[in-house]
Amino acid sequence: MKYFFILFCILLFYGQSASAGPVLSKMSKYEDNDSIRIFMAFNELPRFEKKVHSKRIDIVLKDTKIGQDAVFFTEDDKIVKILTEQHRDSAIVSLFFRYIPQKVDVSVNAEDSLVIDLLLGNRFTRSYQDLSTRLQGVTLLKRETDDFSNPLITSKYAHDWKTFFSDYETGVSITAPVKIYIPSFPIIRLLPPGKEENIELITEEGLLLAKKEKWEDLVGLLKNLLASTTDIEEKKLLALTYGEALLQFGNYEGAYKQLYLLSTTYTREQVGILASYLLSILMATNDDPYSANFHLRNLQSKIRTDHPLASYHALSLAETSLATGHLENMKRSLDRDDIAYPDEIAYLRELRQADMYYAEDKSIKAYVAYQLALKNVEVEEHPYSLNGLCSTLYDQKLFQDSAVCYEKLGEMVPDRNQLAMIYFRENMARLHASEDSDQLINNFGRVEDTFPGTEGAFRAALKKNDLRYLTNKKWSKTAMRYYNALGEKSNYRRVSEESLFKEALLYNFTGDTQKCIELTMSVLRNFRSGPLRESAQALLIQILPDVLQRLVDEGKYMEALALARQNRQLFINNWIDINLLAGLGHSYQQLGIYDEALRIYLYLTEIANAGEREVYFLSLTEIAYEKGAYNLVEEYAAQYGFYYPNGQHHDTILFRRIKALYANDQIDKAISLLPETLPDMVEFKLLASLLYFNQNRYQEVVSILMNIWQQQALLPEKHTFILAESLFRIGRNDESEAFFAKVSTDEQFQDFSLYRLAEISKQKGNSGDALEKISQISENTNNNLWKRYADKELLYNQIISSL
């Protein structure tokens, strides 16, 4: 028994050890100038997660323990602290950095190790995570697919702007009155219990007068009947009929008094209800549909579904709702299925259904409904419906029928403003029907002259100018003036907007893109919600890049930047090519606004793809150097080296990096970056010679500069001087003498060169020539130290000579 217990414990211990999971045993690092690679070694690879918190990076190792003898690399000025924590079954390794890392990647290698690749930051690293706001509007987002919100893509005119003059037209708004239905005379025929028998009260003579619509005579007849009737019930019916006859006659005041008196006296009786209904009809037919609609809605509670007025009331409520624009109320009235419409008004219900579709801007439904209604109704008797029919015919491109329809409508509408628009629309239909252009120009001109000051007249003038431009190539300049005048004179925003935009298009056609942009921006600024906003944006998107590029090429940087900022929304929406931002960055650079230039190019490196991004580092390093931010030059150059170790601009950017280090007096680091074989760039070689000269490595200086001299027979003065000095230092005095002589008249190197030439003359035993060189220093130098030296040397020689 004891044996089995011991064996069980051994197996249990072995099982626990075998399932212990991954153990972190070592962390080491490999460090370069700007990057660090950290290796984390395990007995087996764990599952892991990376969490970046500004200057801290947490590596969460799932189901992992940290070994008791785990070895970690030493903290330094880059990774300032390493902390480990065992949290439940996971181990957390936290790395703290002095500066926020620019890039962190964690990967797995084949040796049970995690590899953390870090691109280090420094105190000059910019954080441009929210560059959209920092660029103050001159930004864009990088998209890989077509953006169908881009007006240039969606515009149907951008492929050929001339089609805008022939194809574009804004919707028209023509108002025609709603003809309110008045029930057939007499309304007492609907009253129970007598209904049709009630008509006998009017007499045959009265019915004949009503049939001939001799309402004035009928009013007199009914007045006499009322006076001669003693039966109270008959008197009520005749009084109602009298009020109805006054309504039909058009005597508003008389009808109102009579019907109002009946409606208030017999409120609960059927006579009072019918009088109240007719009173509503009286209001509606006398241009007060709002009061009529209100009265009809109040009357609704007294008219149940079985009431003889139910269908008439529903129709009247629908018509007054249409006249007042209450389409929901109209729909509820027309959709009622609890009442039956008599033949007398059933056709009107169909017509009002079509009217409702038209009012709701459901053109196809309205067209079909009108076609059905036309079988039973003379639509010409209903101005609102005829207007709707004309419009739907126009929408269905039945232009010839639409033109005839509008011609009929013009005979029914008395309002001057509406007439102008009706005749304008009639001629537009004729234009689409391809009628004679010259005749139509005259027709539009007639509308313009007949209805001056109306919207229809201005639109007719606009279209007349379009036709002249399209049919006469010589009309272009005159057309510009007309569009300009129409835009200024018109009180109608849509006319002004269209005129201004068409003027802009003509300037674009003539090549005056600057004026075109000015006018197009005016359209966008003054008509922010106008129908041409998208077209104006499309035109700007199309021509703005070339204009901006031309301004940059001409050195008009401030104008280019001002124009770009005024149109910043186009950049924000990514509707203009990314490369244009580079031109704007160049403009900032030329103006010496280096911070803004850097922001633009940094943003471009954030959003551009790898192929586009490389070239932007050239500008970044150049701008940073011009700004005097030498540490930034090194940072951007280091980033370029990391991302593009074999990049096509490697030599140029390395040159700038070394040049910045030299300017920052970091000679050792600059020399450490020099490649073994110098690039075939004269500037690079000249820079290398300066670095070597600063470290007294004269042989390398001579090797580089003599090679350049032999190829070009020309060196800058500074390099001629250091070549001369380097030759002197390595004992090649004859060659040195020739190069010192070349710079002996240069103000910067004159004193030292004469001094060296004097030394060389002494070494050759030519003391006289040496003294002559010293005298030249004394006579010509502006440097007190050199003068004192030369004077002492001359005095010394005089003393020696006198001994």
C-alpha cells in the first residue's frame, strides 16, 4: 500500500511538471541607432498579446510563467525600466521607454522566441495622430476605391460641360387653384325622409331656372316662396335652398348670413348640418380654404358613415386639405372605405387621388391616375388637376402633349406670375419636342417681354440666351454679359445661381480658369443649398488642381495657399488628388513657413501607400534642414532608412542626414554613417572630406578631393583650402603650395594661406619670398591676431638682420 502511494505521488508530480506550460527564460536585445530588436526566449512558444500605452508596452504572455533564473538585459536611457508581473495564469512584461516608440511589431521566429521590433522615438518625434485638425482644413483621407460621393464622378455634365446649357433645367413651381366641388342643386334632395320629393317645394319653374343657371331669378322666386309658405318644416327647407341659391349666384355676403343663421339656429337638425356644410363650401370657393377645412373637420362628428352627406363631406374635406397643403388629412379622407360614393362624385374621388400623388411628387403614380381619371372627367374644368396632368406629361417626356396641355392651362389661370411660368414651361416642352430653335428664341423673348419682373420671364430670358449661345458660335462673349446681367437683376435665387454658373462655364471654355474659379466659388458661397452646388463642386474639382499647380510653378505660393484653404472641403472629402498636397507643402516651404510644410508632408507619409510615401521623405529632410531642425533631419532620415533600406533616394537622404549631423557638430556619428564606398555624388564627397578634415584624417581628405580635382579641375574655395592644408600636413608641400596660392586672395582664407605659403618658402630657403608673404598679411589683414603675428615676425626678422 505504501509503495502505491509513493508511486502515485511521483506520477502526480511528474504530471504537474509536464503540464507547467511556457516559461520565459531570457530577454536579450540587438540595438541599432534608431531601432531595437528584443528577443524573448521560452521553453515553448506561448500565446501572447501586445498592448501599447504611450511610453509603455505590455507583452501579455498567456498561461506562461517567468522562470526563477530568467535573465533580462540591462535598462538604459532608451528602455528605462523593465517590470514583470504574474497575473493569475499569465505573465506580463512591461517595457518603459523614454520616448514614445514610433512603431512596435511582435512576431514569432523558428527558435521558440518572440521578436519585438521597435522603431524608437526621441524628443523630436512628432505625434501626428490627429493631423486632420492640425492641417487646418488642408487635409484628405486616402481611399483605395472610387468615392461615389465625389461630384466629379457623379456629375452627368463633367464629361462635357457644354451639355449643361442644353440639358440642365431646374424644376418649376406652378400653382393652380383647386376647384372646390359644389353639390348639385338642390341639396335638400339628400334630406330624409322626403329626399327627392323635397325638390317639389321649389316648383317646376324654379327647377328650370336652376337648370339654366339663372340664379338671380331663382333667388327672387325662392324669396317669394318663403314669404308665402306657412309650414315650418317646408320653410326650413326653402330657407336652406335660398342660401344655396345665393351661394350658386355668387352672393357671398347674402349666402353667408343665410347659411350661418340656419347653422346656428338648427344646430342639431339636419337642416342646420347641411347649412353648416354649405357654409364651408362658401368659404372654400371664396378663397378661404383654411377656414373651410376647419369647419368641415368640426362638422365631422355630426356626419356618420350612414349620413347622406358622408361622401360629399369626405370629398370636400379632401379638396380643402389639398388646397391648404394638408396631404395627410387628404389621404385619410380619400382612403375611407366605410362610405359609398355616388356616381355624381365617384369620378372626382379618382381625380383627387391623382392630385394627391402629384402633390406628393409621385410623378409616375400621378400620371397613371390622371390617365384613368381622364376617362370619366373633363380635366380642363379643374385647373389644379390640369396643371398636374401637364407636369406628369412633361416628366414622362411626352413633350408635345405637355405643350398642348400647358397652352390650355394658360387659358384658365389668371395670375400673372403663374402665367409667365406656364408659358415658359410650354415653350420648354416645345424645345424638347425639337421644334424650330429660332421660333422658340422668339417665344422665350415674348414671355420675357410680356411678363417683365416675373420668375418665368427671367427663366425665359435665360433659356433664350442658352439657345443663342448653342446655335451661334460668335455669341459666346455676348452670352457672358447676358448671364452676368441676369444674375445681378434677378430677384429669384435659382435664376441668379444658374446665370452665375453658366457665366463661369463660359470663362472656363475661353481658358480664363482664374475667373471661372472665382465665379464658381461665388456660386458655392452664395447658394449653399442650391441645386447647382454639386455641379459647381465638380467643376472646381476638375480645374482647381491645374490652377493651383500653375500658381505654384509661377512662384505665386501665397495665392495658391489662399485658394487651397478657401476650398479646403474638397481636400477634406478626398475629392482632389493626394499629390496636390505635395505642391501646397512646397508652397509653404518656399514661403519659409516650415512648420506647416512639415505637417503636410508628415501627413502624406501617414496616408500614402508605400510606393507614394518614399518620395515625401526627400521633402521632409530638405525642409527640416532649411528650418535648422537638424535633429528632425536625422529622425526622418532614420525612418526612411528603416522603411526603405534600398530606396532609390537612399544616397540623397543619407547625405542630408550626415550634413545635419555635421551642422549639429556630431562629427563622430556623421563619420560612422559614411559608407565604405562613397556614392558618386560630388556633394557627398565634398561633405565627407570636411568630416575627415575635422578629425585630422588628411590622407582621406587628399584622396577624395584630388580625385574630384582631377575630374573637374575645380573645387569650392573652402575645399581648395582644406585640400591645400591636408597636402601640407602629409608633406606634399609642392602640391600644397599650388592650392594655397589659389585661395590666397580669398578674404576668408587669405591670411592662413599666406602664412602657409611663407612657411613653404622658408622650407625651400627663400626667406625673401617668405618675408614678402608675411608683409602682405600685415598690410592687408583685418584680423588683429594675424596682424600682431605678422608684425612680430617682421620685427623679429629686422632684429636678426641687424645683428
